[in-house]
Amino acid sequence: MVALQSLTERHSLPLVHPFSTGVSSTNKDILLVPPTYCGKPVVFFVPELVQDLAKLFRFVLVGKFSGGRPSMATLTCDFLKIGYSDSFAFGLLDNRHFLIRFDPEKDYLHCCCQGFLTFQGFFMRIFNWLLSFSLDAESSIAPVWKTLDGLPAHLFHKAAFLPLQD
């Protein structure tokens, strides 16, 4: 409720209470109408909720085929042949794009580092899913590899490099 109030205060929108709170034995004739924009129903999400939901996509990649693609069953078999654990799932977005969700981070990192894969002669580009992902726009983010010559072995640790990601 606090998040809803902060959203309405910031944007001067009326607070809409759940349907059950607006209906009682004394006012059964009240009809709640969802807000609309250009004649279509709209939903408002508070930024905190958007960020929380995006965390569920932490180990999700986007696969993009350019000219045709194999069936989802074939992709599943081929992913298993590559050596990924069976804890991954696909979600088809359109005929060219699909999401790949990995459970172990190790599989996610391995697939992400591939850049592209080939399945039955079809090339698939792989890139990170981002909150700003759009089917209509190409990703402007690409992995960059940097060698760290002379870095002592004990400093090759994930925690040492996390500050660099910003």
C-alpha cells in the first residue's frame, strides 16, 4: 500500500482500492472502471515492483535467429547435447526471438560467452536480457574481453571484479 501511495502522490493519480473494498452490502451499485489511455485499459507499476520482477530475469538470455529457426524440441535436444544441465527453459517471443532461462549461473555464463551458436545450419545470436529489451531494436551492448596480464592468481575472484561492472 505504501508503494501505491508513493506512486499516486508522485503522479497525482487517484488511488484505486481493490475491488473487494469498494463493494459492500450498502453500495452494490458502484462499478469500478479501470483507468484507460487512448481507449485501452492501462496498468501502472511502481518502479520498485518493476525492479523486483526484473530480478527474476537475472539468468535470462535472448536468442535471436536471423533466417528461420529449428523447432523448440530440436533446440532443447541440442542444448542438452552441448552439456547444459536440464534446468533451463525456453520462452518464444516471436518467430525470431526467444528467452533462455538458466538455473545454474554456470550454464548462463557459459552460454552468454558463446556469442552465437549454430543449430541445424541456423545461426543464433545470444545476448543478455535487459529491462530495456525490445523486439524492434538491436541491442547496443556487446561483451568486451580484457586480459589482465600480471594479475596475481589469488585476485582472479568474482568479488574482485564486481565493482568494475558499473
